[in-house]
Amino acid sequence: MEPSFPHNSTLNPSTRFVLGDCLTLLDSVENKTVDMIYLDPPYDSGRDYVLNADSALGFGDKWTGDEYRAFIDQVVQKCVQKLKPSGTLFFHISADKMFVPETILRTHFPLVQPIFWKKCRSKNNVKTKLGATIDVIFKCNLAKTFVFNLVSQAKDETYLKNSFKNADERGHYSLGHIVTEPSKKGYMYEFEHGGKTFAPKTGWRIKREDLAALAADGRLHMPKSAKGNLYKKIYLAENPGKPCTDLWDDIHSLAQGKEERTYPTAKPVALIERMIRIATNEGAVVLDPMCGSGTTGLATLAVGGGRTCVLMDKNPDTVELLNERFMSS
């Protein structure tokens, strides 16, 4: 069941926008109806953010005393109530400001995993401190049975260039180890292949029947030297990516990407797309309580699958921006 809100503004069939303070609007959301929440709040940076010198579009991020801690705690409490037991909250924060949010998140969620987003490369203009290249995205879950879909990250270009040099009639392939490393002992047996008998001193990583299956399917690489080991063939066409890790270094910030910046702290669509693919299934409801320029809505639209998105923001200046972005989407 989708949550209902007062004063809806439909941006497209899958996306709705509600203007107002999320601390009030979240009370209108029925409990346990949201599959995923992306929360990208102010960071307590002590700055005022504007889009550029010619535009005042943005927000203030200056807090005193315990205001910031109390605000984040209140928002997180309300979000927890709205999540389904299988749902996920992603909380986005800069690495240097992660302590307070993480402390709060761990009081409300039993499962909190930090994801490290390497948003940019080295900063040549930094002279008196270490360049800030990392944001932290906390993946928060209420139960061990949360929705999780394995997604892939693109393989490193250097790795692709140097690893898939071998080729046969199926295509280019790299070599995968099937002999146990020297510090361990594997399955001990002899195996005949290509007119040779192989009996590695440390044994095999796989059982005889599994090795025989690779041989029958033409997936064993013969060594050129008499003392060489057998390897399995890992075809490039069958391995377009690597299983996603907690280090996301393959998606760059808007400053180093091709997307146009429409809001001071906007994030790339691909970043939020990845979160949606990981944490939701078809027909899911995605919520962004502080949507800024509405990137979460565009990411939900891009992923598709009948997913719907609800955006909230209290800044009236974002209304025109959202309409422009979604009209061109």
C-alpha cells in the first residue's frame, strides 16, 4: 500500500512532490509503507550553500549547540516508523561529519553498514590539509531479512586491459586459480587433461567432479611450461562487472562528471540508482524527505519496474526547478 500525502504535486506518473517541512509531512505517511528512504540532510558544515554567484538557490547549514543533533535524531525517528521491516534507509553525510549521525543511527537501527563513496579524485588546490574525497553513506536496516539485490560495479579499466589477454573461439578470457595457494592444502588427487597428468603439491581448490565439468566444457587453460598449473577460463563476456563492495569508486561527483548541477549539493543520478537497485524490488515505494533538486525521483524513474517516488522539501525555490527537471526527463 502506497502512503498518502496532502497537497500532492504530480511530477510524472511515478513521482510526487510535497512542499513543506519533512518533520511535519512525515506524520502524514502511514507507518511501515515505505521500502527505501534516501536521506541527504544538512551536514552541520557551518556554511551557506548557493548554486552559483548568479543564483541564490540553496540553503543555510549553520547550527548552534545541540540543534543539529536534535534535528537529525527527530528526522531519523520519524523515518524509522515509516519503513517496512524489510526496508532500507540510506543516510548520506560527509566523512568529516559522520560521527554524530552514525551515533544516532546506531541507536535506532540494529544493522548499520557504512558505504564509502570516493566522489572525486585528488584535489590539487588543497595546500594545508588532506583533500576530502570521501562521503559516507550509511545503509541502515531494521531486520536481517531486508531486501537485498546484488549489483555489479564496473571492472577497473587497467584490470580489463591487462587480464583478458587470452582468447579462444568463445572470446577473450582471464585465468582463474584452481590450484590451492602454498599456505593451504586442498583436495589431493591426480587429474589428466590434454595428455598430461596434473598433481599439484598443495592440491586443488575444487573437487574432482567440478574440475571434470570445467574440462568437459572446454574451460581449462593448458600451461605452456611442463611445470605449469592448470587454470580455469574466466570469459570477459560472462563477467561484465564485479560484485558491489562497500567502496564505491566508480561513480564521480557532478564536479567531475557530465551531469549539469542544478542544486548546490546535488548528487549524481547513478549514485542513487545504485541504492535503489540494491534495496528495492519492482513496485517499491522510495521516499526522499529532503529532495533538493529531485535526483532521487529521476533515479527511481530510470530504474523503473513500477517503482514510485515521493519527494519532500521545504524550500519553495525548488518547485520551479523540479518542474523543469521532470518536464525534460
